[in-house]
Amino acid sequence: MPSQPATVPCQYKTGRTLGSGTYAIVKEAIHIKTGQYYACKVINKKLMEGREHMVRNEIAVLKRVSSGHPNIVTLHDYFETAHNLYLCFDLCTGGELFDSICARGQYTEADAADLVRTIFGAVKYIHDCGIVHRDLKPENLLFRSKPERTSEIMIADFGLSRVMPDSKLNMLTEVCGTPGYMAPEIFKKTGHGKPVDVWAMGVITYFLLAGYTPFDRDTQKQEMEAIIAGDYRFEPEEYWSNVSETARSFVRACLTVDPESRPTAEQALQHPWLAAEVPHFVEKD
Ligand code: ADP
Ligand code: MG
């Protein structure tokens, strides 16, 4: 990857749209010389006006974590034109975890545990690099190829991530993220840091096991109040009857309202639900 953005983007030809987010459209792109396929995040400069630092930050973070872990998307190249910024990533052809959950309805407990263990391994790596992701959710978790293999789940979208020195554990205060996955301390504006990623992993785990998210409410205000109060249930019973107490206790730990009492990524990996050698569970405890 060049240290300075190149200004010649015509080395790539863009194709179909793979997905889109708040500021970006991600397109399939072929590197003309090599015939290699990539995913190209096209960011409109006008839309980002005044927020260019967000892209610079995303690139800086990706430079730190990309290529360092098998479950984090790799940034290959970046360049700009008069109108757009382009970030070129390894192409993930397996789609978003979000679509995989929707297609399956819900994951079996064993599959969920395997997936959560793999993602948490990458979260621990990110945290060890001094970075907090802040936008972990199934739309930002991609399968490298099809059929979707657990070992090939990739953390993407470092657009909201921050470098977080250990000396300043909870220094971030801006309210950002995706409401259903945001930790109580983000709404409370009491300062936040790495524990917000563990909370989001709790929401993701709940979603995998149940097929729906824990804090879904009629209005955003009610959703926020439920999050701040940690008000969620393992209900309706029909969705939870096959889920073990060990899995529930894992979700409960990640969804601890007080960030100081919430496990770290390392501690989460040591929880019996993830730490157990095969089989993780046999029957409901
Ligand atoms: P935003 O910051 O706008 O949310 P993302 O980086 O999350 O942008 O990308 C938006 C969507 O594009 C993702 O949710 C995903 O569907 C798709 N996408 C992103 N990166 C890749 C990739 N490397 N391979 C395939 N699809 C991708
Ligand atoms: Mg995204």
C-alpha cells in the first residue's frame, strides 16, 4: 500500500454495488493489470465535507490493524479523485453476517459460540492494538467467501473507530454508533472506550441465538431507555428454550450495564461458553 494516496484511480474498473452505508458506497472493482477483484469503498468528498478527518482516521486505523489478524479486512490501496476517495479492500464474497442470520432465522448454539469466539479473537486483537471499533454489528461483519465459514468471518468498517491509549480508558464522549448496538455509557455521555465493543458483542450474540435483537422498542427513546436500564429478557420462551444457561450467562456478562464490571475481550474469551473445548454444550443446563 502506498504511503501517500495515489491520484490515478484508473487502474481499477468498478462494477456492481456490494453494499452501502452512511457516507459510502462499496463496489466490486477489478484491478485492470492483474485481474484481481477487490471491494472499493467510494466516499463522496462533498458528503464528507467537514468530516474528512473521519476518512483519514479510518485509513490510519486500518494501517494499524489490517493484515495483522486473519479476521480483519485488509486495506490494499487508497486514492482520490476530485470528487471521491477510494479505499480498496480484499473482496468478501460471502455477504454480511446480518443476511446470514436472517436466512437462518437463528444460529444453533454451537455455531453461535464458534462465531462469537472467532469475532472476539479479532476484537481482542483490535483492543490490544489500542483501538476501539465502536460500530460492531452484523452489517459490518462479512464472510470472506461462500459457503459462509465461521473461520472466515471478517470485521469491517473502521469508520467510527478510535485509537485509545490504555492510559485513557474511557475518554470518548461523542454519541455515535448504531442505536440498537450502542452501550449505555455512550448515551449517558459519561465517557466510553473499549467496553462498548464487548457490549455490542453481547447484542450480536443475543441476535445470533434468538434471531432478533434485545432492545428493539417502538421508538428510539424507548430503545435508549431500555439500554440504559439494561432492560432485556430471554423471551419469548419459544426462541430460548434450547439455549443453555451458560450461553445466557455469557450474554448477561457482555450486557453488564456498568462498563467497569463488564468483562474485557480477553475475559469474555475465557467465559465457559467460549473457553470450553468441544462440545460447548450438550443439553440445557
Ligand atoms: P459504511 O461506513 O458506510 O457503513 P462499510 O465499510 O460498512 O461502510 O461498507 C458498507 C457495506 O458494503 C458493508 O455493510 C458490506 O455490505 C459492504 N462491504 C464493505 N466492505 C466490503 C468488502 N471488503 N467486501 C464485500 N463487501 C463489503
Ligand atoms: Mg458499515
